[in-house]
Amino acid sequence: MRIVSLIENTSATEQLKAEHGLSFYVENCGERYLIDTGASDKLVLNAQRMRLDLSSVRKIALSHCYSDHTGGIESIIKLNPEVKIYAKEACKGDYYVKYGMLRISVGTVSELSEEYPDNFIFYNRFHEIAPGFFAMSNEIPDYTMYCEDPHLYKMSGNKLVKDDFLHESFFVIFPDNNRDKGCVVISSCSHCGIVNILKTVKKSFPESPIISVIGGFHLMGSSTKKLCCSIEYVDKTVNEIKAIETGAIYTCHCTGLTGYGIMKSQLGDRIQYLQTGEELEF
């Protein structure tokens, strides 16, 4: 299995674009996928420079509906009008980032699915996207491990309420569809908490080791050097991760550089930062 960081907040080289967004290119079992599409069409330029043929991508798995993960969808549809896009049903809702009286819409899936209805496939809690490739939902109701970001809201009736992240998915991929070898967990933003997500995977696939964890852990505030949560939350997350058996952890995007630095100081070589243009093989 091959995973390429197609776009992320930082870049390993000046030849590739970076933006506040995330997209992974995945090859497994002879198929090619995207997990998220970044915030814009910049992923297409990056793919060209890395000689990745996005016109051969047949499926896109969306981790959630926020625009920094869905912004490149139309650029992929232009390359491959038949591409199928998988998202949770709850992604059709209205979602916002709110700062005081200012609110900014960040949910784009409803509008996109209306414009391209033949491309979208919606599911509720669990979906097998391809052999060895599963979209899943958090099943652990420990809300103390949900992200502490105070700015994320959704529309419920006529009122704005705190986002409950029912629109969020994470992905479990078995390299070569071999469950004995183990699985790779990809969680783009982990709003429901990376600890809850890993515990869900252990519960769902108890016989399969977690050989790697990849994604953002939503510790970042308004910049990569700020936190959206307390230091205590980061420490608790790290301590819980220490107790969960996994292979290498590759974090990025909404973890932020400060959040990563705190985790790195405690987890050492077990955790690394994954930048735009970097590649993993399992």
C-alpha cells in the first residue's frame, strides 16, 4: 500500500504547494483513491509535479464536510466525471466556524451533492468503500476526548449549536486486504478524538494490529503555533495513546506545530510530522 501526502499545511519542498487543508493519495489492491481533496485545486498541480495521475482515481472518501477537505472536489470531477465521492449522510448539514458575532459557513457537501448528484454516495455509520478499505464512525462515547475547539458549530433547526461531529468519518485500510498483517488508520481531523477513534478500531478489528496511524488531531488554534485546546487535553491524549498499541504515528494538518511539538516531546520517535510531498509504504 502506498500513501502520498498530496497537500497539507506545510510542504517538504518549494516545488509543491501547501495550504490549510488535507488530501491523501492512496494505492491499495490495484486501485487508486483520494482521502479528502484539500481546500482548492492546488492538489492537481501537486499531483502533476509528483507524476500522480488523478484522472485514474475512481473514488474519493471524505472525512467530513469542512471546506478545507472538500475544496478540490470539482477539479477532480473535471479530470474524471465518473469519480464516486463517499461521505456520511450528516455531511449534508449546515456547518460553521464562529468567532464572536462572525460566523463563516464551512460545510460545502450539500451544495456540491446537489450540483453533482450522480457522483455522491452517502452512508450512515459504516461503509466498505473497496476491498480492504473501510469508512467508519467513532463508537466510543467519551466526550472528554472530543476536540476542545470552541469555534465549531452546526445549524439545528433555526439555532446554531456546537458541532457534534456526526458528519465525521475515519478510514481503516488493510494493506493488500490482509487482515493478519494489520491495518492503517487514517483520521484527517479526529474531531471525535484520536483516542476514541483508535479504541473504536481495536473494538471493531480486535485481531488486527494497528500498524500505523495517520492524520490530524485537531489541536491547532488560529495558527499552526497556537492551540485550540488546553495543555491538559494534549497531555491526556498523549497518555491515552501511550496505552494503545500501535505502530508509527504520522500527524499533520490540524495538529499544528505547537501541538506536534508537545506530542513529540513525550512520544519521541513514535510520532513524526507528515508534510506535503512525503510518501509512506506499508
